[in-house]
Amino acid sequence: MADEKYLLEMKNIVKSFPGVQALKGVQLQVLPGEIHALMGENGAGKSTLMKCIAGIYHPNDGEIIFEGKKLGTYTTAEALKMGISMIHQELSPVLYRPIMENIWLGREPLNKFNLVDHKKMYELSKTVLKEIDLDVDPRTLMASLTVAKIQMIEIAKAVSYNSKLIIMDEPTSALTEREINQLFTIMRKLKAQGKSLIFISHKLDEIYEIADRITVYRDGEYIGSESSKELKVDRLISMMVGRNITEMFPKVPCKIGEVKFEVKNLSHKRFFKNVSFNVRRGEIFGIAGLVGAGRSEIIETIFGIRQKEGGEIFIDGKKVDIKNPRDAIAHGMAWLTEDRRRSGIFPMLSVQLNMAIANIPRFLNKIGLINEGALNSECDQYVEKVQVKTPSLEQKIQNLSGGNQQKVLVARWLMTNPDILFLDEPTRGIDVGTKVEIHRLITRLAGEGKSIVMISSELPEVMGMSDRIMVMHQGKVTGIVENSKSLTQEELMAYATNTVDEYLATRGKK
Amino acid sequence: MTKANDSMVKRINYKQLAKKYGIVIVLVLMILGLSVAQPMFLSSTNIFNVLTQATIFGIMALGMTFVIISTGIDLSVGSILAFAGVVAASLGQATTATGKYFPHLVELPVIVPILAALAIGALCGLISGTLIAKTKIPAFIATLGMMTVARGFALIYTTGKPISTLVPSFTALGGKIFEVIPVPVIIYFIMIVISSILLNKTRFGKSVYAIGGNITAAEVSGVNVSRTLILIYTYSGLLAGLAAIVFAGRVGSVHPGAATGYELTSIAATSIGGTSFSGGIGTIWGTFVGALVLAVLRNGLTLLNVDAYWQQVAEGIIIVGAVIVDMRKNAKRE
């Protein structure tokens, strides 16, 4: 039977979604009273695994043993009752209700008339908040709290459920240094009370500060578990990325010309400071970094969606003023956004309009009417060119697969005949076949002399495609490196976690 | 392909046809039913009657289609009609009118009141549109405000009294040419054609769909979102001004309480015609059919001597029923 010493034991967990196998038989053991860190790149399967524990997902196969009991299928409500709480990366409080109503949501204390007993709720909340040393009136509206406080309330909620296991999915990504320290104090206190915590973070320094043990996953597989005292940084990084770059990246060397696009000291109030880089004709310029490093925000600022705090943008050496995406497009820039559903497609509209939307002015006749024939024939050309699989141009884009939707968006921007392309996670959530096609297209565009800026969270993609790579960490550029055979993922990861000095020091010793 | 598959494809096509033209089929069934029950229904006089009844809210529903496709709403069109209508009427009164609004005003060419009504309508819409685009307040609130303000101005302008006895060239706009074809119907058809071209053949139209489909993606793709929003409400206001002219021409007088609730009728026509409140979906043709459904219903129930109070009940049920059918059509795709 189960090993009695573990609070939670997961064996051979398999979880598939249509088209992807997110977890390929992974394991996890959590001891009572420990802080256990999970590490791995984006897409490694950490969050999926945590959602399996919390009852949000149900594994296709495998065993979950909690407090020595093998669990069947259970809901989140049942998980809470058993003592498993999860604090999500995206918090979803009921903003305009007080703290206490958020804590006791769905299980409000009632009086003898079956009405909500606000007085009792207030007293109970005070006790719970005191337990985590949070000095705040339970009647305060959630909306008036900082993200850090809201997170603390989530922890208070977990405590109020008397949870034995609290899962925190990247709790520090939106916190300041001081808030992180407060969070760690509470985490240590909970640990001292014998509770176990699972902690997901991309920040190595945090992991080493707080975690007792570390488990690493990669591509939905279990790589290993070790005590944080024994696991060295460089070994941890190679456990996380240790993948070979295959022939997935059909990058051909292109002739690189003069500087086409340049950004000098671009800053944003919140997201990044003093970012400078340039991109040359025919060059693919990769931007790497972990989620929250401020990469997408740079493009949003360049395109005028976000207000810049300072800095200048140059095209062909001339300073340009870009107030909105229209100005950017007029300057020959194109932007394939990160989140296809949120800011890319028009789901219920036709493939034709989705493709043509940035190009309508070219197809207007003298009195401002659209030349439908010319528009359709050009759309047809691009369907052919980027190989969109669609029964017709009239098809609603929501009926196409993700990869084909992405190709339509690529076509949208190619139709504008841009000189500078910004591609934000161009292959996220896309099947391998389409991925290679898109990579081939990117290389071809570079070959045509276009300048390409490509953001990607997948290191193999950045390394397989880029001529140079800029790495960011929490809004700062930690390095711009020439891509070469000798560049390793470990080195890039060290830049992305801002531990490059340490990394180079250990390398030097070898 | 096997025969079985063939027939299946055909069946699916029938289904899709029924889905696509569902509301047209409803309209045809209504017309058939009414012509059997009351042969008078199909007389040319009555057909033109039905069309004429549809014109005023039908014209406003054309603008409403743009508004709702962009996920907005325009509650102000009824009030704009009243405001634009009383001003137009005051400029188009015959010299013989008793208690003339401008006692010393000479008889102006009819184009003056027409332009005045259009200008007032467009201006009111421009203000709502600018509020929505620049302050980002919900369209519901902006146009609710405009609805109240425009009605207020109509009352202030007239001190609550109707303005009547319009010049013949004005009332001719509500009459018939060749004694057969009502002028309002001609105006309505022209506006259907113009609106349809605007929505389908211009950059503005594509921008309307894009904003309704995904406003963030529209902005990123270079659509001028705020200018498009302003134009949408300006067009809606302009059409309300045009509806005011038709109203004044037909009735021969305008009172400041005119067209109360017409905004809801035109919203109803638009919804029955398949324009989706979640945005991105809708056609001018559908809105025309929606307006006809309402007009046929009203006319038919009157011909059948149904009590006026019961007509209201029937109308309400039809509106809700039509939208339920329409929602199901959209939901099935998931």
C-alpha cells in the first residue's frame, strides 16, 4: 500500500487533452510540513498536475494518495473538504464584496432563521486573519486591496478550510520584493504548523530561499526530485531544459543588412526599464525570458497600446512617433499578438475578413467601395501561400483549428507587406507540423530582407531560429547574445533568471 | 461518395437553409396564414400599408443594426425623432397655420426642414458616439442620457404643444407618387440599399463587424475604433432624423411626445432579424425582414380584429420567440 510517511503521493499520472498529452505518467511525493517547489519550463505540465490534485482536472490514469488513502475522482469542493487548497495564478475574488464574504463564500455562517450571520462571520474572519498575521478589517472591500493582500486572503481562506496541503501557482509573479518576504514569512509559519505547501515559481533565487525539496518536470515528464540544499543551480537548469534541438528549426543563414529598426532606452512605468536593441534587415532577433519578464509589454508599448514612460524608436535611422497601431502599420510594422483568441481573431467572422482587416484601404475604389473581386483573389493567394486549410474564404474562423487560425493571422500581416515583423509566441499551442511550417515561413521572410523580432518562451525555438537573442528578467535586459553553436540553453536560462554571474562562475571552475 | 452520404449532405443543407432563412420562413408562414384568414391582406393597398407602417421604426432599425453589431445599443432614436421632428415641423409650417411657431417666417423650401432634421439627428448621434468612444461609458448609459436630453429639448422647444399644418410639399413626403407608391416606402428602400452598401462594401462597415467581433483585435489590426464608434452613432442619429421627416410628412404634425418607445421597436426589429447582441453578427437584409415581421403582425392582427391590448401581448411573445430561435441557431455551432 501507500507509503505512510507522505502526505500526498501521486503515481504515474497521465492527463491528455485533445491533441496533446500534457502529463505522460508523472509522480510527486510531498512530505508533511514541507515546502515543495515544482520547476520546469512553460508547458512542462506543472499547472496541469496541480489542477489534478485540486480536483479541477481528473487524470486519465494514475493514483493520487492523500493521507494514506487512495482517492477516486473528486471535485474541487471535495478537495477543499479533504484539506487541499489551491491558490491560482490568476486570482478571481468577488471584488466589490468585503473580505469576510470572500472567505466564507458558499458556506456562510447562518443564524437560526437561516439568514447570513454577519456578526459571526466577522468574528470568524478576524480569527483566521490573525492566524496569518494579517492586520486588516474583514469588512474591507476586496477591490481596495493590493494583489499581495488579495493573495493573503486566499491563504486565509485555505487556512479557514483547515487545509493540510496548500498549492500556490506562481504566487510571487505579481509581488514586490517586500511583499514576497511577507509571503515567505507566512509560508514558514504555516509550515511550522505542520502544513505542506507546493510552490510553483520560475525564480530560482526564491526557490532556493524557501523550498525544502524541488521536483523538476519537462515536457509532461517527471525528471527528478531532490533536496534544495543538494541540488546545484546549474544541474537544476539542465534538468529543466535538457532537451536536444532537433531538425525542427529549418533556419537558413540569411544575408544580414543594415540596421532597420532601433529602440533606445524604452521604459514603461510598470513593466520594463531602459530597453535598447536594434534589428537589422534579414535578421531574426529573438527575445527570451520567463513569463512576466515584460517581453510582450515592449511590443505593446512600441505599437502605442501602452503609454511609454521614455525612450525613442527609430526606423532607418529616423526617429518615429507611434501613437497607435495604425501609425505602426503605416511605418511598415506588423504584429502577430501573443494571445490569438484575445487579440487576434474575430471568431464569428469569415476567414476573408479576418485576413483582410488590416488591408482594406488598399482595396477601395475612388468612391470608397471595396473591390471584392480583387480582395478575394488576393486572399485566395495568401490561403495558398501560407497553406491555410479552409473549405472557403466564407468559413467562420472559429471553425478552423488553432494552427490554421494562426496561419490566417500570419497572412493578415503578410498582406500588409511589412518591413518589420513582431511575432509574439508565433507557435504557442500549435501542433508540431504547423509549427515547422511557420518556422519555415519566418526564415523565408528573413531571406526576403525583412526584419523579424520573435518573442518565444520556448528556448529551443529561440535558439533554433534567431540570429541574436535578447534575454529579459523582470523588466530588465540581462543580455543580448549572438546565437552560435556554443550557446547553451543553460546559459540563456541563467540570463533569464538573472543568475548569469553565478552560472559563469561555476562554469569557470570546471 | 455513397448514396447514403449524399442524402445526408442534402439533409444537412436543408437544416442549414432553415437556420439561415429561419425568420424569412416565419414571415412567409405569417403572410400565408393571414392571406387565408383574411383575403384582403394581399391587396396591393394593404401591402403598401404594411410597408408604410414599417418605415419609421424600420429606418431607425437600419442604424440600430450597425449599433448592435458593434455590441452597442442606441436608446435615443425615439427622442431624437421627436426633437428633430418638432424643429423640422416648425420650419415647414404653412403660413395659414394657427398659432404658428415662427409667426413671421415666410414659407421655406422643403429642403430647409429636411436638412434641419438630418443635422439635429446626426448631431445628437455624434454626441452620444463621442461620449462612448472617448469616455468609454457604456452605450446604454450614453444613449439613455441622450434619450432624456433630446426629449427634454423637444418639450422645451414646443413648450409641450404639437406643431401642425405643414406645407403641402412637406406632407407630400408622407404621401404617394402616381397615387400608388408611398413616398416613405421609397425612402425606406433607398436607405436599405445605402445601409447595405455601407455595411458590406466599405471600410466603415468592415470596421463595424471587426469591433463587434473582437475590439482588441480590431485596435491591433489598425482599425480606428473610436472614429468608427462615433460614425456608427452619428449614422444612427441621422437615420432617426430622416425618420422624423417621414413621420412629420405622414402625420402632418409633430408633438414633442412623438415616437415614445420607438427605440425599443427598432431594437426588436433588429433582434428578430438575427443581429446578435454579443456583436459581430447581423445583416441589413435580416433587419428589413425583422421590421416586416413586426409590421405584418400588427397589420394582420388588426385585420383579424384582434383586441389592441392583446396585440401587445402577441407582439411581446413573437419578439422573445424569434430571439430564442436565433440564439439556438448560434449555440448549435459550438
